[in-house]
Amino acid sequence: MTDPRKAHDAEPTTHFGYKNVPESQKAQKVAEVFHSVAAKYDLMNDLMSGGVHRLWKRFTIELSGARHGNRVLDIAGGTGDLTRQFSRIVGHTGEVVLADINASMLKVGRDKLLDKGVAGNVRFVQADAEKLPFPDNYFDVVTIAFGLRNVTHKEDAIASMLRVLKPGGRLLVLEFSKPTNQLFSKAYDAYSFSLLPMMGKLITNDADSYRYLAESIRMHPDQETLKSMMETAGFERVSYHNMTGGIVALHRGIKP
Amino acid sequence: MLRAALLAGAERGINRILRLDPTALPRLARLSGRIIEIDCTAPAWRLFILADDEGLRLASDWGADADCRLRAPASSLLSLAVSRNKTAVLHGPEVEINGDSGLLMNLAEVLQDLELDWEYEISRWLGPVGAQLLGSSLRSPVEWARDSAGSLRQDLADYLSEESRMLVGQAEAQARFDELDDMKLALDRLEARIERLALHLNPERPE
């Protein structure tokens, strides 16, 4: 078994925002970003999106079609917004797994959920999206909200999600994408490259992390590219919905 | 996105009211895991309702099949929401129900039986003594008004049927209806008898 990406002597590189870094370092660097912002993550989300991220997540829940007794995996679940809702929906006979590669984010999420009385049907797992530590055909729904962007090998992650899904199970990818309107896109660029780092500086005293956020959004595959990536991995009936003018897109695919 | 925002707002408002009723949430918990779909035909929109012990969840779309689907125009939905006798509206020609209709009735009952504990909500702002004072000073006029309205209705009915004889009293009307029913039955029997006699007189006639 040889991985073509690792066949060369010099280590292949991948993008970290607009910079290129050796692949082995990306996860480390992303981890630093999230360790730095974990404590104020929810506050920043509300401020940056003007609260609209709650609607994006709401729509994700609606399209998930989760029901009582389902098993749901919330990858890169961060501070547990989706997990909390899924926990309500699947009830005591179901199970929700909140997985995040970042220990700080997972801890903030776990504390927040326990404080809100969400317990019993929720498990917390520190896991890498590329190598999910779950059996094949295990989950009814897998979601990854604002997480795929930070994964080093997106294809591996999508394949791994396909593996753990039951046949007929649904993958939902909520991620920043390309605005559909040129003019809107300009305004959005101005906002995310000047205002966003400034807000990051003021609130978390960390402008770099938010500069990374803006850059990583630009480097993320657009709607059609991500759709074809999901199809290549083996998902069927892949579709996407643009939200807020394409700033965010929700992709959904079904495991055949 | 706008609709999602509106629904999110409505959901928060409804759940806040539901929390004021001590029995509503435990009753809703019994419906948890079930999906109700309201499909309005004119104007066309759809609403999914999921209940659990934290209240209701409203969604404009749901990726799974509903357990109960109610299809009706907005006018019927509105009369369904306000009328006490829901069965009459549900049996209307424009209303279509698929799946478990008991689910829908249970939800409607919970919403109809809401007895809001306003005093608790007020006590959070005014403290227990203030809430009690305000509550009792509001309660007695409300009760007085309700009693007065009840006795006025009774007096008016008595006057119209007994004193002025403008309307027929209920018992009297019932007696007449019974007589009419008896007469109808007698007529039916007579008709059957004549037919039988006619058959006797003319046995060759085919049925």
C-alpha cells in the first residue's frame, strides 16, 4: 500500500489559509487556531454572522431528516450546537456522537452541553475526520458543520464518513462557499479581510486566527467542486442549497 | 432564510408560553419522536411540527416522512385553530388527513387546554407578594365578569322562551322533534304495509 501523496521524498504541502505548509503540520496549525479561540467561539460566531449561523444550523437539522432512535455523528461539532438539537430529536433510544479533533473545543462543547442538561444519549469522542474510529454502516446521519475546510485530506474524510454511514444514511456538509453575486462577493471580501480580523483582535486578542478563517474560506472548494468530490467518493443524489447568497452552502449526499 | 427566521421566532414565543403551563410539556413529551406535517394548499406552504419535552419545533422542511399529514386551505386551518369543535372542521370536504390523526388531536388538545400560570411569570418581575396582589385584584373582576355573562345568558334564554314566547324552549322543541320522528317512522311503516298489500292484490307484478 503506497499513498501517492507520500511517495516523494520531499513532504507534500497543503494550504493553510493562503500559506503553504507541509501536510503533517496543517492539523497542528489548525489545532493552534482552535485552542486559541475555543473559549470565545460561540460569541465570535454570533458576532461574525450576526446570529445567522443559528439559521444555517437550523436548516441543516431540517434537511437531516433525523428521527427518534437514530444514530447521529456530529463531526467537528465544536461547541455542540447541532449535537444539542440532535439529542432532542433522537430521544433516549437514539445516540449522538460529538466528535472533534480538538481537545479544547471538545471540552468547551462538553461543558456547555452538560450545563444545559444535555446528557444520556450523547457521547464525546476526540477523533480525526479522516480516520473515524467507528464501525462500518453505523450512523443514520453524519454532519460536519464548518469543519471540512480545516481537514488536511478532504477526500479521505469524505470517504471515511461514507464508510461509517448506513446505506440510505445522509451526509450533510455545512461549509462556507462562494457567493453567487459578484457585487455581494466584493462586499463580503471587504468584510472578511478587514473587519473580521479586527473583531477577532478585539474579542479574542487573536487577529491571526480570524485571518486564517477568512483565507481558509477562500481556499475551500466551491459548491460544484465539493459536490463532485462527494459524488466521486460514492455518494448519490448529491445536492446543495446556497444560503445567505452563497456565503454558506449545505451539501447533502445519500449513501447508496 | 427569512421563513426560517420567522419560524425560529414563532417557535421561541410558543415555547415560552408552553413553559408557563405546568402540564403542557409533560403531555407534549408523550408525542416526542413523531412528526406532524401541515400542508396548506392555498396559499401553498408547508410546516412540520415536532414535539418533545422542551416544547415544539417548527420547520419549513423535514428530511423524513411525517407520521401525520394534514392538508387543507388556510381558511380551514384557521377555523381548526380557533374552533372548539375540531371534529366538525376535520370532517369538512376540503380537509385531508393521512396517517395517525390521533397525533394531531393530541397536539390540538394540549394547545387548547393551555392554562397559563401568569402569576408565576409576573412573580419573576414583581416578587411573590406583588404577583399575589395583582393576581387577586385581576382575578375577582374577571370572575365576576364571567359569572355575570353566564347568568345574563341564562336570563335572556329564559325570558325569550318562557316570558315573551318569542322562541321555543329547548324541552318543548325536543318534544316536537320526537313527535315528528315518531310520525316519520309511522309513515314509513304505513308505506311498507301498503306496498305489501299491493303485492297481495297483484302477485304477478314483478318486484
